[in-house]
Amino acid sequence: MKLKPTSLNRLLSMIRFPFLILVLFISCGFLSKNPNHKDINLVESNTWFIAGPAKETQETINLIRQKEGIIRVTAQNAPVGEIELNVMITASNSNDGPATNLSDTSKFVSITYKSSQLIKIQAREGNKEGTGCVHGGSHPRVDLQASPEKFTTIKIPWSDFKQDGLPDGKLLDIHNLCKLNFVNYNPVSGALLEIKSVIVQN
């Protein structure tokens, strides 16, 4: 049976319309990416906190962050004690608060940095009540190797964060992640840490 031109045009239109809708949804990212799960750059979005013998205060660190898009921490002369730089995963005006529940698709944190010394990154989990960070004791952690000459970008899988940094240490729970601590346990005079980005895959 031969279709009339009008019937053929009508059939083609019926096929073409759903196809165009499908292309539109794909191009807008509705099928390829959930818009509610965006990667987070903690340098751009969040307030950072500092403790220990650093030349910069919390105020100056965040002023530089906002103006230059970089975190910069310099050890004092003859520093005594450790320098601890920390940032919440979910933006907060304090360095404590409810933990963040990252999605199952989150696999790593990507960091662009330059450091004159080895830095330990602690991933601090939330408490059982879900109201704040766990203080004291040890936390899943990894080493951030020194890179004094140039900025380096590394992707650290969440599965690398283990209790006390031990091979058989308890794994980090990414569904209860409160904040990241960048710790220099043995700073020397003028030790410098600069961070351009900390991107949490979400």
C-alpha cells in the first residue's frame, strides 16, 4: 500500500518530534548529569580556618583566597607546634558543623598545590549524632608529598584515606565527611603551602 504525500509527511513529523525532544534533553545534560550533583571547589566556595604558628591569620588567608583565588600559609620563624589548615566540605562560618553525605559516585578529591614540606591530609568524619565533627584521636589520612618548585595536581581516591594512614586502617566513610585538615606536623621557618584548588567529586 502506497502512502499519500500528506500521510507520509505526517508520519515523518510524528517520528521527528520525539527524536528532537530526545536530542534536546541530552544536549541540556538531563540524561548525562544530575544538576544537583556538582563538583565543589573548596578554595572558591568555602571559608578556611588556621591554627598553629603561621604568619597568616584566618582573616588574611580568606582575603587572599577571595582576591587571588589561592590559599597561602607561611610558617613563622622558629615555629613551635603543628600548623593545621582546615576547611568544611559544606560551607560554614565555623570549622565545625554537620557532616556532608557525598554521593556513591564520588570517588576522589583533586588538589592543585605547591608545598615546601610534606603535608598530612586528614579527612575528619562527623559524629554519630550527625551534629558535628569528631574531635581528638586519629582520622583517615594520606600524605601530600612536597612539591616546592611548581604547582602539582593530584587526584586522591577516597579509598586511599585510611585510619592513621595504615595500609589496613579503617576506610573513610564518604557519607559522613565533615572536613579536610591540611597538617604540617613539623614546620620549619618560612615553610610555604599554597593551594589553588580542592575539588571534591560529587
